[in-house]
Amino acid sequence: MESSQDKSLPATARKLQKTRENGQTSRSRDLSHLAVLGVGCAVVLAGGPTLLQHMRIEMGRQLTFDGASVLVPQLMLERLASMMGLGIVGVCVFALCINIASILLSLMSGGWVFSWKPIMPKFSKLNPLAGLGNVFSKQQLITALKNVALTLILGFVAWLHIRDGIPYVAKLPAQGSPMALAMVGNWILSGLAMLMLVVFIIALIDVPLQKFLFLQRLKMSHQEVKQEHKESEGSPEVKGKIRQKQREMAHRASVSRVPTADFVVTNPTHYAVALRYDEATMAAPQVVAMGADLIALKIREVAKAHSVPVLESPMLARALYAHAELDQAIPAQLYTAVAQVLAYVYRLKASLRGDAPAPGVLVQPDVPQELDPHSKKRPPAQNV
């Protein structure tokens, strides 16, 4: 029996599709981090000056009041609501932009997946042993090592930026307030740009890495591939039974064509096969009806009712039933045997018309033994 360690085959297209239907696909968290950082910086650069200008105006309004205004609390609350509304609008626009960017980049890396299954309650997730297995899995280990490395790299880059920026920051007290604020903003943006460059490089590595780990997790064993093939195509036993039922239905329906046959060969009781031959349209005789047991009995009854010759030829009947198909030419190995029977039928019909003497008893035709399912040659037993 194959164990989980034997999963060396890549996931099939059916398993990948089923996994997507379950809401699972490869996602890169670093790509989302890049979206948050990059779009956040872009939004701050694009809308920051305008927001600061409005905040400065609102702040001026807040700090400008007289004695009459102090005596009206409602007026102070209105000013505060105006200030809060401006801040909330700015925060909502910022959050909306970074969330849209994060969603779009996630769709680009893993595609669109819509499924309710990930949020459906599943009691197996409460199993602590299964949870420990997930914590110490190969993918979680790689993710933990990647996060540690990312933290160290970002910390090192931030330390370099702060170290090099200390002399720059030391000059700020000598500048005016507007100039100092601008310098601080430029210094912070340059640091964010360095961090964003690091996250961008990590994301370029993480996207194919997550896809590789995702496909590794979905690898299948030989037994799983076989089982999936059975589920998609049907097991050989079931398919065999279906073909047998279909063949029985076809045989039952073929009884109505017995009157068109030239003759019927029987086993004499278990099998019956009706054949027809037309030199103008057929290259070889064809089977128009066949059946076993009750269907064979019905074929014989219909043949006698329509004066179709019924001949006993056990080996030929069994060989035709086993190897011939309805409305198809008989196997080439049986040409000679069928020709012998057909010649006997022609003489029999001629004698019935009075054009020739009676042909006598049918001589059993030559049927290759390997075509008779009841007399197949078996290999000799080996002495042990």
C-alpha cells in the first residue's frame, strides 16, 4: 500500500479544478504587502498635499474663536464634526485604494476563485493533532523562514536609512517649519521607497515560490491517480456491466430483423445467430440478430414462423456469438465455415422449390478451435 510519502506525481487537471472549487489556490502575501506599501505611498504622494492643505484650513478654523463662540457648545461640536469628517474621508479613500490594489494583485497571481467552502464550519479543523501537523508542515516552515529573512532584511535597510539620515534630521531645527516638514516628508518617503524596493524583489521571488509549494502540496500518488481515473471514467467492472446491458438490449431489439435473415445457426439451445448475405451490397455475410437463452429461443421461434432455415452448428454459433457484431461483417476466420453453411442453405432452398435434390444432413463446418469459447486451447500445465 502506498503511503503519503509516495506522492511523486503532479496533480491532474481534475484535482486542480476541484481544489479551485474548494477555494484553494496559490497566493503570495508579499504581493499584498507590496500593494499596500506601493499604493499607500502613491496615494500619500498624490493626495497628501491636498489633504494637508484642507487640514490646515480646518485647524485654523478650530483655533479661531471668540468669547461668544465659547458660550455656544453646539458651534464647537459642529467644528469638531467638520474636522473629523475630513479625516475620516481621507482615511477611507486611503484604505479603499490599498484594498483595491491588494485584491487586483492577488487576482493576477492566483486568478479569480469564488467558493463558500473555506468559510463553512468544519469540525475536523478543531482537531489539535491536525493543527500541529499543519504548523510543522514543509510549507509553514518555508513561510516562517521567509518571514524571518524578510524581517531581517527590512530591519537592516531601515537601520541603514536611519543611520544615514541622522545628520539630515539634525539640520531640521535650523529650518523654518514649512521647510522642515517638507524635508521630513522627503526623508520618510525615501525610506518607504527603499522598503518598497525590497518588498518588490521579495514578491518577485515569492510568487513563483508559492505556486511551486502549492503544486507540491497537491502532488498525488499512483493509487490516487488510479482512483481518480476510476471515478472520472468509471471502474472497469461497472463499465463492463454497462456494455453487457447495452449488448443485451441490442440483441433483444435485433429479434425483429430475423425475418430478413438467410439462415439461423444455433447451439442448439443456448445461442442463436441469424445471418444475411447480399452479393450486391455486402462484401461478406453479416449478423442481423443474435442472442442467448431466452433471446435465442425467441430468435428460433421468429425464424420458424417466417420459414427461415434454422440449423444446428454448435461451434459456429458459439464462435459467431463471441466474436461477431450486429450489422457488421463476420470475422475473416469464419468466412469458410459460414460459406459452407450458406452453400447448404442454397441447396436446401433449391430442393424446396423442386430445382434440386435434398442436400441431406448438414456437415459441420470447419471452425477454428481458438474462436470457440467452449473449446479454447489451454497451455499445458507445468510440472513444479
